[in-house]
Amino acid sequence: AQKITQTQPGMFVQEKEAVTLDCTYDTSDPSYGLFWYKQPSSGEMIFLIYQGSYDQQNATEGRYSLNFQKARKSANLVISASQLGDSAMYFCAMREGPGINKFYFGSGTKLNVKP
Amino acid sequence: DGGITQSPKYLFRKEGQNVTLSCEQNLNHDAMYWYRQDPGQGLRLIYYSQIVNDFQKGDIAEGYSVSREKKESFPLTVTSAQKNPTAFYLCASKTLGTSGSTDTQYFGPGTRLTVL
């Protein structure tokens, strides 16, 4: 079974609007971390936001927030006030368990921000 | 500046040739990783290492080899046994024993390999 599932291959959003990128995960480990990365066309991977499985509150980093629904095993990324520079691929990733340093990545969502 | 460097940025290889991709980090990170990315796809783990002189196979290790003789270096060799090596290769590193947002991987700029 897929560890990380991103069901939206591509998304469009109007500049200045908010957009939600979906991510569901599969693990039986009670301790895990969830990550979102941005990959512009240049190829580098940029870390955006982290959510730990024991965190009580949803993570926020500037215009990025993570809608963490543990029972549903979902960790959706919300980008508020989209900017043209947000156009990129976005990847959800998971690291299982403490001391385990293997990461699993989803297939990504390509976000296009329209002016 | 601290970071991860990968060289070369673009690499062309003839069929049947082995080629080595370089990855160096000066972040004093313990763990290092190699990923392969095909167009429009996510990252797939080739190999990872958590300590010098030790490494583990990832999900697609066949046709690849690595070494970890120094903490800061984790070169990847794409051998002639890899049947479809044309892809974008990303190296990453992270420290161990951390939690929270510091538990993230840090990525290099990548190497684009093309087999002619």
C-alpha cells in the first residue's frame, strides 16, 4: 500500500486566493512526522512545514498551514493569499517512528497560480 | 555557507558506462540519502546512510552503488546494470536525534543524468 497519497496531480488557483493541497498517509506507527516540500522548476526541494503525530495544534509557517486530521490520516497543506511565486510542485512526505530516518514521498501536486 | 553540493549539474552518459554522482555536505549531518525523480513523479529512495561505512538499500537500489567513507560525502554510482538511468537525482542529508521541524531533510540542487 502507498504510504503517502496525493490525489491531485494538478491544481489551479487565482492569485491572492487560498488553496488546499491534499495528502493522506498510511502508518501503524504511533510516532511519525509529516512534511511538505516545494519544488520549483529549478529542481531544488524546499522544506515548508512540519507536523508531528503528537502535536496537538496544527502547524503554521507564515502563509502555510497544515490541516492535520489524525483520525482520517490526512495532512493537507493550506496556502493562503497565493502568489505567482507559489507555482511549483508540492510534495507531502512522512517519516515513521523515532529513530527511523527513512522518508516516504507522495507523487506530488503541481500548483499553478493564475494572475 | 553551510549546505549540500551536488556535481555535476548535468551529466551525459553513453550506454554501458558507469558514472558517479557527487554529493558533499558541510552541515555535520549524520544521515545522507539518494533519491531518483522521474518527470512528473515523486521521489524514490535509492540508498541511505546513517553512519560512516554503513548504508541501506532503498526501494530502487538495483543498478546503483554507494559508499560512505567520510561523514560529509556520499557518492552514488550508476552502473551499466541500471537499465533506465535517465532521471533527476537528488541528494539529501539530515541530523539524527532531532524532533520537530529540525527533523527535516535538506536537499542538494540535484544532478540531471541523461543516457545517450
